[in-house]
Amino acid sequence: MNSNIETLRRVKLFCGLSDTEIMTFIENSDTKYFRYRRNEVVILEGDENTRIGIVLGGRLLAERVTPDGDKVTASVVTKGGVIGDILSGSSTKSPVTVIATETVDIMFITMSSILNPSAILAAIQPRIIKNLILSISDKYFELEHRLSIVSAGTLRKRIMLYLCHYCSHNPGQYFSVPHSREQQAIYLGCNRAALSRELACMKRDGLIDYNMSDFKVSVDSGFCQVHPEQKQLYLG
């Protein structure tokens, strides 16, 4: 288990806990470890879930099927990511199917281990619950932000809103986004080829510059210097 401590340190659920406290929680909770092979289903759409899963290695894809049978990718989860934290505390059934796209190792923790811990975890429990609430809140606001982007209209508008969210109002300086190109495409509601084409066009038009996940928004675009409600004026 000690080999996973660096991964667990990065998980929001354990924020502010020492390595010893993390290990104490793991060793005294109802935890189980599973390895999934490529294309194995981890969570099936429509199933109930009472466990929080921490990805210790590998990559997961969460997707839902539309009424007309199309598959829509909801998210990609990699090492250090968490699944089921929102669902495990709800009576709602899973809206997505989670599939392993490569060999994946997951540590599952039951929600009851957090809400009704053993006596030895009494001092740790309040911080775990606080972290869980913060993590769920962060996911809520991230989803709200994503919905505001996806509903923005053209792909160019969505890209500029996405980049402005991370540029910290410092146009002309390079900054990094936390998503790979594939994850960016999923976040923006488009396919990767369309995203790559539009990024190239925006670079050609002098709006942005980029290299992998590092971007720079042109000062001349004026986009990241204005109030959020005015941004669309610069996007046509």
C-alpha cells in the first residue's frame, strides 16, 4: 500500500492529512482493491453505487448513451482521479457507464466507512467529511462552468471562454490548462480533430499561441481583459 501514498496525497479526500493519517484511515476502513482489464465495465449506467473509487493507475472513460443510441463521453479519469464520490451519497442511479480503456487499479472505499468510522478514526473523520464536501462542491461548479461553455455557441467561442478561465486575466503570458487535448475536446463538446483545426485557425488569426497544454491569449484580442458578461462582444 505504501507504494500508492504519493498518489493518495494528491486526492482531495485526503487533503491536509499526513501520510500516517492517510494510512490509518485506509487500514481501518472498508476498502477493497480491484484491477480491471481493458474494456471491462467498472460502473454500469443505471446501477446504484455506494463506493468511492480512487484510481491508483490506468485510465477510465465515463460515457452515456443518448436516446437515439449515440455514445457521448462525459469525462476521462486518470491516476489520482476519483469516481463515485457524488453518486455514493445519493439515491440516484448512475447516469453514466464507466469503462477501463487500459488496465486500471482502483481502491474502493464504502461511504459508510466515512460516515460511520471506527473509534480509531474519530479524530480524522471531520476532515475527511469536510474534504468530501469540498470535492463535491468543486465538481458541481466545474460542471456549471462546463455547461456555460458548451452552451456558448460556436467552437471558437467555447475555446476562448475555456482559455480565459485559466489565463488569470494575464493575456500575453503563457499559462497551462489541466487537460490533455483529448480531455479539452470532451470538455468543449467536440471531437479532437475539430478542436485541433479550430486551434490552428485561431493561431493563424493571431488570437492565441500554444504548445501542447500551454497557451497564450493575444493581448490584442482584448478578451481576457474585460468583464465576463462582456466577453461575447469580442467573439462575434
